[in-house]
Amino acid sequence: MLTEPRSGRLAAWGNALLAGLVSPDDAVLAAVGDDAVHRVAGLPGENRVVGLTLALGRLRALGVTGLRVALPAPGHPLGLSGPPDFNARALAAGEAVVCTGAAFGLVPEVTEAGPAGDVHVEVVWHVLPVREAPPADVPSLGEAERELAEALREATEVLSRLDVAGSGPVAAAAIDAYRARAERDGEVLAPGYPPRAARVLELAGRVGLLVSLAQERGHGGAVSASEMGARAEALRPVERTARRAQVAAYNSVVEERERR
């Protein structure tokens, strides 16, 4: 299932902060989420690891005007623009934040600490130079929404034909539970994002959930190697579509600002 990436929280709430819609304390609190602490290493002008509040203020002073999300996967450099070193580190992490207005990117390093039963997560964002170029393979919100609707239909049809447990009543119940949880948890994006972005992000989560169910609930009737291969081939483009939509939603504020 597509979860909320740390890069998404940092970009969304960092963009709200840069637009003057939230306070630094509120932005950092939301960006950190359930983690214990986020710090930043490699910030220009600093020879030590600093707190996220100071880092966001320094990035703004360095000319950063917006934050984009990258969610790359092997063979799919989604949201990246180079150079190779940054792309490689972002791919290893599975995510990154790319700044606009100044050529910096941030890649998270996530560690767990503490005894069993009381483990807490700490994140260090490493600041690296990036290439100022259009990000790879990021659709518009409208394109993402259309692609998601088609992907949801295609995945349901293919998985049902393969007799995979990720289709039918089990999937419907899980999607309903996902939607109820999203509504209960409240706002999924920061202030300043258009309603369409929240809608696309929610639909991407539903599509990702369908893929996850199909992957995790056994082989169903797909008992042969060829049938299991067909399922994997069916799921791969669907998962890619969901990730592209996720990035489009998080990046929509920056894209809209640049169009203006």
C-alpha cells in the first residue's frame, strides 16, 4: 500500500511554511509526524547537523521557493533530475525532496533506536546539490487523476480474471476502511493545496492498497508460474501510476506557482 512518504510531509508542510500559511513550529511538527526527531546535515554554511526549523529557515534564505517530491524506484527515476550521485542516493532511500529556486535536494537517512517495545525513529536529511532541470515523468494533476481511474478499473478486471484475492469483496472492504481512516485522520495535505490534489492523493492510496492486497494475500487461483507472472506484470504499471499520482499531488502547489 502507498503510505505517506516522509518526503511528502516535508514538502507539503515546507511549502505551506514558504507561502506563509503556517508557523515554523506547526510546519516542523507536521513534517516530523510520528518520528522522534528530524535533523538536517550538509546544510550550506553549517558544519554540523541542525534542527529542521533552522534548516527550513536557512533554505529559504538561500533562495528556496518551493519543495518537490521524488519517489524513484528501480528503472523509474520519478521526480529526479540528477546528478547521478543524488539520483543514486534518492533511489536507495526510495524518496527525496528537491528544492526549487536553489539547486539543493534532501535525502532521508532513517534509523531506529531504543529497546524492543520502545523503538523510536530518527531521521537525518542530507542536503546535496541537484541539477536544475524538469523532474522526470511527473504528470499534471489532471493527467494523474485520469490515469488513476483507468488503472483502478484495469487492475480490478485483470486481478479478478486471475482469481486474485485482491479483488472483490475483500478489496472493497479494505478500501472502505482506508477511506474511513483517512477521513478520521483529517487533512492529508498542508494548507494551500487545492482540493483536487487531496482527491488525487486519496485515490492513489486506494489504488496502492489494491496492489498491496493482491501482493500480500497469496496467489488465489493463480497457481502456475505463468499466471503469477501475469499478475506481477499487471501490478507493475498500476503501482507506477499510483506513485506518479502521489508525486503530482505533492508537487501541485509548486507546479501551479510556476505556471503563473
